Amino acid sequence: MADNTAITPENTSTPQEEHTADAEGQVAAATTPEAGQTASTEDAPTQSAPVPAEPKPAPVAPKPKAVPSPAALAHKAPHVKAAPAAPTYSQEEIDKAEAFGRVDEQGNVFVREGDKERQVGQFPNADAKEALNLYARRYLDLKEKLNLFASRLRSPKIKAHEIDESIASLKEEISQPEAVGDLAALRTQLDQLAEQGQARKAELAQARKDAMAKAIKERTAIVEKAEDLAASLGDSTNWRSTADKFRSLFEQWQHHQRTTIRIDKADADALWKRFSSARTTFNQARRKWAQQRDAQRSETKRIKEEIIAEADQIKDSTDWGPTSHRFNELMDRWKQAGRAGRQDDDALWARFRQAADVFFNARQADRDKTSVNERENLTKKEALVAKAEALLPVKDTKAAKQARQELAKIQEEWDAIGFVPRDDVRRIEGRMDAVDRQIKAVEDAAWNQSDPEADARVSSFEQQLAAQLEDLDRRIAAEQDPAKKQELEAEKATKEQWMNAVR
């Protein structure tokens, strides 16, 4: 069987079980430009305004570094990393964020957190508006990350570990961000998201638990079908059909394993053990059945070989009756022997049929020859019976004596002719007997004339004949079968002759 190759319960990778990165839900800290860096080229100090780099998501926010001097900035061009297109913020959003910061005369940028201020960077050689704009956008970038994470929490594809990793990353970024804006509100939003994340993790855990229970139930149903098949095996089992059913169940198992949640190893191993045990039970039972079938076929083949040998011995016999009976007995034994396999059975039957055909063809040829002879005999006997019937009627003793002598000669010829067809025996013999009875009736009547009681017997006999002739008339009128009707008419003719002789 193609499905005999065993696999371990979980040896097929399951797409749902592999943790894949979802670009939509990646929430990580952006790498911000180092404090004080500008977008100027080597002659940056002479340019009127720097070009701020848009933040790029990164797992961990950079630690605040020492603010470089203007001279250093003049000799080192800032490194701007490639980043996706920055979101577009409204002027109102930027103004609200800038309200939480200020820039001193040296270009140092500060953010207000409650009653205190914290320096977040330095932007020399630029006016305060430009400096605040850069750091306000950094704040809005952080806020956008929180909004993206809030949206990601509603996604059905998010994983629990993504929630934990994203919250940890955002907490680190928002801890001491180099940005200007309402950082307290940002932290409050993150706290709320953290609570929502915990609730979402609980939902995911319950959903996974439900999916796990559903997957176990579905796989258990496959196992139970296999066990039911194994329990139903018996003498009447269609092994080919049952093998197809086991193969289908195995394919269902593999498909389920690939397309559903990965269940716990202990449950998977236990279910696989049951399924494998059911398949093993079937394979062992089918193997045993195949062995028994092969042994039975071998025995059947031996018996049929013996029957063929006996048929070959009697196929040339001309003892038609007993040999026909013998062939019928051989046929009964052949049917009782069973099957030896299609290929062997066809070859064996051809040999047996060949022997039987030799005998039955010879018997039929003999019957055909006999039939021709019997029909010729019937023609001869019909001529003789017509000759005998020409002797009638017999009116007196002298005529009866002459008729008897002629009938004796006809009877000798009759006996020498031989058999006639079976269906004509009764009819042709009946006509000859009728002639004999009429002659005998005249002979008996003549003998009875000297008997004192003859008159009484004749009278009684005449009455009986009259009653019988009336009955024959009724039966002839009602009879529909031509052959039977002819026999009744022959019987009537005979009795009429008797009646004439009595009278």
C-alpha cells in the first residue's frame, strides 16, 4: 500500500504555526538623527536651514549622545539613513507639539515635562522655528507609532509575542525621547495600549485554546473513523474499498496537520498512535486474508485440475446416459470448488469446457443420426397402421379370423422396424391397438353366443359402451389440445366398433 509509510504526527510544517513577520504590524522605535546633526553638506554652516531626516523604525531608541560642536558639524556632513516616506502632519498638530518646547540662543532645544524642562538636542545655525519643527515631528512620529500599534492590536493576525515586543520597544522609545510635544499624553496612551494589549493577549490565548480544542476534535474524528474501519473487518470485508478509505483518511490527516493549528505534542502523539494502530490492524488483517486467499486458490486449482483429468478420461465415451450424468457431477464439483483467481480460472475452465465439448458434441451427433432413423421408422409404421386399419370393419367370425391372420403379419413387420420418435410412440401404438381390440371384440362376441348368460352380458356391455361413448363425445367437444383430442377420437372409434359388433 502506498499509504503504509508512517510519518510522525507533526513532521509537516504548518503555515499557521510559523511566526512570520507582518509588515503592517511592525512597531519599533525609529532611529533618530544624532542631536545637533543637520542636513547640510560640507558647507552646512553657510546654509540657512537644515533638512531633517525622517525617522526610521528600529527596535530600540538611541541613547542621547554628546551634542557635537558647531565646528564639528561644519567639517562632518550628517548621515541621513534611507527611510520610507514620512507621514504628512497638519500645521495644527505641529503647532500643538511645538507649544511644549523652546530653543535658547545657543540653539539648545528643550521640552517641558510638567514643571521641569529637559534638553533633547541642539540645532545651531538655525532659527528656533526650524529647530522646534524638527523635534515636534519626532514627537508626532512617536505618536504615529502608537496609533499604528493600536490599529495592529485589532488585527486577527497579531501574535502575543508581537504585543510584548512592541510594548517593550515603545516604552523604551518614550522613556526619554528626543522630541518636543505632550510626552505625558504619549505615555498615558502607551499605558492604555499596554492594558489593551494584555486584554488582546487573553483573547488570543482563548482563541488558541478554542482552536486547539477544535483541531483535536477534528483529528480525533479522523482517528475514530479509522478505528471503526479496523473494528468492522471480517470475512465479508471489501479489502480494496477499505484500503481506499484508509488512504483517504491518511490524506485527511496530512491535510489537517498542514492547515490547522499545531496541537500539543502529547495530544498529537496519542492521536497518531491510535490512528497508526488502526492502520496496522487493517494491514495485518489484509495480509492474513491475502495469505488465506492464496492458499484457498491453490487448493481450488488442485481440485479443478483433478476434475479436468477425470473429464479427459471420459470425454470419448459413447455410453451417453451414464457419461452425461458423470459430467453433470463434475460440473457440480467445479462450482463447489470456488475461485482460483481470474487468470487461472479462465484457463482451467477452457480446458474443462474443451473436454466436455468433445463428449457432448459426439452425443449430439449421435442423437441427430438416431432422430433421422426414427423419423424413417415412423413413416414405415404409419403405412403399416393404415394397412391394419383397412382390415376394419369386421362383421363376422370368418372376417375376424382373416383379419387376425393379416394383422399378425403386419405386427411382425411392425416389430422389425424399430423405434420411432418418443413424442409419436403413444399415438402410433394406440392406433394399432385399436385395430387389435376391434377384431378381438368380434372374436369374443362369436364365442359368447353359445354362453347362456351371453345375452345378459351383451346387454350390460352394450349399455356400458353407450354411456362411455356419450362421455367421450362430451370430452372431445371440451378438449382443446389437438393431440389429446385425436387420442379421444381414436378411443371413440374403437368403442363404436365394439358397439357394432355387440349389436
